[in-house]
Amino acid sequence: MPEVAGRYQVSERTVYRWYKSGRLKPVKIGREWLLPDDGQVAPLPSDGLMWRGHVLALVNNLEQAGALQEEVLAAGRKWGGRLFRGQWRGGVKPPDVDLGNAYVGGGPAAVLDIWRHEAAAARREGRPLCALSDPPPRDFHPPEALLDYEIAANEIDLDDGGIVCLYQCSDLTGPQLTRLLYVHEALYLPFEGGWREFRRT
């Protein structure tokens, strides 16, 4: 495994995930696993980096947010990822997790612990994390605390997975939106019935 990791300049953990997901197809001969010289890592799904990393999606309303959540979870199923959905608003039904109550009970650290737990579980399973949340209500958090939480979320090791943070445009002021843009790896905006990605390079 160290040789393959060196060959593709990735971690051994990533090589293991590629193998578990079928992106890497070694051949077993006796006790040895061999990767042919022309063996290539299968490409990421056709959506490439779509929805991967700590990313921001802006929606116009809660109906659009619900449709986006279903699209992200469908992409996660296609990757064979570990699916997780956190909810800031009331009426949370399992297996979704109530981020709002976690925040009220333990502050931003409690919510960050939930995301860290899910990322670690995905690594143990050798699958990418596909996680998202609904938009937090406008009056739920002090704006500065929510932005500090988003900055801290950048420290979570997501490997090939992603956390999609949804926000309603109408719930944000100009300065809040500007800061949110700078603390996420990519921005998704609704465009002609789909989503347009703007990824930081």
C-alpha cells in the first residue's frame, strides 16, 4: 500500500478508500496484491468535485433547500458514501440529527463534534462522507458565533468527502455573506434548474 500511495501521491488511507469504493482495482496473486503498470485509478463520478469539501450552497427558499438536500444525498449514494443530514430547524426525524438542540446545549463545539464524529466514522468505513444541513433560521444564532463555527469547521478532515452548508439568501446580510464565501471551499448557486459551482483554486 505505501508504494501505491507514493505512486499517486496520496495517503495510504485514501488508497484504502479507493480500493473499497472500486476506484482502484488491484489483482490478487497468491498473497500479493498487484496493480498493473497501466492500472489507473478510476475517475471520480462525472460530477467530479461536486459537493466535496466544506462547501456553501445558497438557496432562495426552504423548498429549494429540500430539493438540494435530496440531490446531494443521491450523489452520496452514487459514491457509496456515508450519508448524514443535520437539521437546524424543529421537527427532526431520525436518522437526521438535531443540530439546533446540540448548539443550544453545547454551543458550536457540540455541533463541530457531531461533524467530526461523522467524518471519523466515514474514514473507519473507508467511504467518503456526504453530509449536509438545512439552512439555520435567521434568528437562531448570533451571526458572529455562526460564522466562527463555520471557520472552525474548516479544520475537520474530510478527505474525499464533503459537508454542504445550506443558507437562505434572504437570511444573510451583505457582510455575513461575504465572510461565508471566504470560509468555504466552494459556492453553489441555483442556475437554470441545476447548480453552478464556483470553487476556490
